[in-house]
Amino acid sequence: MSRFAERFHEEGLQQGKHQGEALVLERQLRLKFGALPDTVQRRIEQASEQTLLAWSERVLTADRLEEVLH
């Protein structure tokens, strides 16, 4: 596999991982807090992997959506 193909493959895997983490977080938030505002969905889409993971942990103990996304 060429270097270009390897890099392209790795970027695709990272993008897929990010999308998966975002989808799981969205589902967790909807189950706990109901429908999500568009602004929250955009924040999730733009968040880094570290941020998504931190939010996914906070959803377990938060009482309000704002507590998760602070």
C-alpha cells in the first residue's frame, strides 16, 4: 500500500471513530434529556475526541444537559 493510501486509510478510520463516538453521545443525551437543540448537535459534531469522551463520562452523573457540556 502506498504512503498516500495508508494515510488516507488512517484518516478514514479516525473520522469513522469520531463519528461513532459522537453518535453514541447523542444517543445517551437524547435518552437522558430528550430532544437536543441544533446548537448542541453542532457542538458535538465539532468537538474533539477527548471532549466527546469527557462528555460521555459526564452524562452518567449530570442532572442537566448544561452540566455535560460545560
